[in-house]
Amino acid sequence: MPGIMHPTVNLNGTSKDELRAQASAAVTAVRNAIEALQAAGPNGRDYQLGPGTYAIARDQHAARWNALNNVLSELSEIEEKLWDL
């Protein structure tokens, strides 16, 4: 699988400034989502009635957190490349 594909600025495409703005907005949105997800983390007191349910919820929450961080990493790389143009 190839690495992260970066847009190429050209006369027929989206302007460099607009690509930068889009990438920046996406990075900010994912950062905000990560903050919201952190605030919504599972609390053991909310999973007392089912044995093992807290561990499952914690693992699922960690997987969501990791997925968002992977998206943030990719978008940040794209944003960084756009500023190198």
C-alpha cells in the first residue's frame, strides 16, 4: 500500500491556500473530536452490573482513540506537506 497521498497544486485544481485551509480545518476538527472522546471515556462505575463489561468498553474506547489519532497523524502530514510547497 502506498504512503499518504498528497495533493499536487496545479492550475486546474484547488488553490494552495484553499488546500491549506481545508487541511487545517480537518486537523482542528479531529483534534476537537479527540478532546470530546477523551471527556467521554468509560467510567467503571457505569459498568458495574455486567462482569467484564468495563474492560470491553475501555478497550473499545482505546480503539476509537487510536483510530482518531491515526487520522490526525495522516491529516497533519498532509497539512505539513502543503506548507512546504
